[in-house]
Amino acid sequence: MSEEKTIAKENIQTTEKKVVKDTEKSSSEFFAVLQVRGLINVTGQVKDTLRMLNLQNSNQLTIIPKNKQTLGMLQKCKDYITWGEINEETKKLLDEKRKTTKKYYALHPPRGGFERKGIKQPFNKGGVLGYRKEKINELIKKML
């Protein structure tokens, strides 16, 4: 049983390293972070981290700078959010259509729904959650 635990820990560590390497390669300076799931039965640490990211409801989006601290926060909340690098075109669209006085954007649910496996599976397995690189821009356009 201890071997299974060590294998599971190694898998988690390698996926975190892959995300860090992928984010270092991209050219954008900001992440668009979208809360996909609600806050029912969420641990206190995750709730606090989501509040620090200015996310408190489903379908809210914030734009945060890309650095190691925010990447660690995103990894902690990865089961409730999706994120990726935002481009200038999408940023302008957000400012035009969904400008709020607060630090977040309130979006509609996506037209045509989320990906095939829904909001409980990671993006690399056909779901929505986690890091999605440049494809976050397509999702945001579906939600405007």
C-alpha cells in the first residue's frame, strides 16, 4: 500500500512540473482564471485561495499576473477552476461586453455547454478543469 502512495505522489509532482514548464514557454504575461464549480463542500484553504483570486461564484473570471505565487494558488484550486493565457483580442472583448466596477467579470454559461466530459474532469481528459493554455480564449468567447 505504501508503494501505491509513493507512485501517486510522484504522479502529482510530475503533472505539477509539466504545468510549470508549459506556462514558462507561453508568451502571455497574464492568466485568465475562470471558476467553473461552486463552493459547496470545499475546504477552507481552497475557499480562502479562491477569495484571494477574487472568485466567489461560478462563471466568474479574473485576470491575474503570471508568476510562481499565482501558479501555486492555481494548483491548489485546480479542481474548481480552469485557467490559461489570455490574448489581447479576448481581453478587449471582455472590457467591452462585461466591464464591471469590481476586479472580476461575470460571464454567462458557455453556449453549447462545456466540454464533453463536463465540469468534474480535467481538461487533458476531455473535461473542463485545470490548465488549458491558449484554449481559454475560445471558452471565454463562448461565454460572452
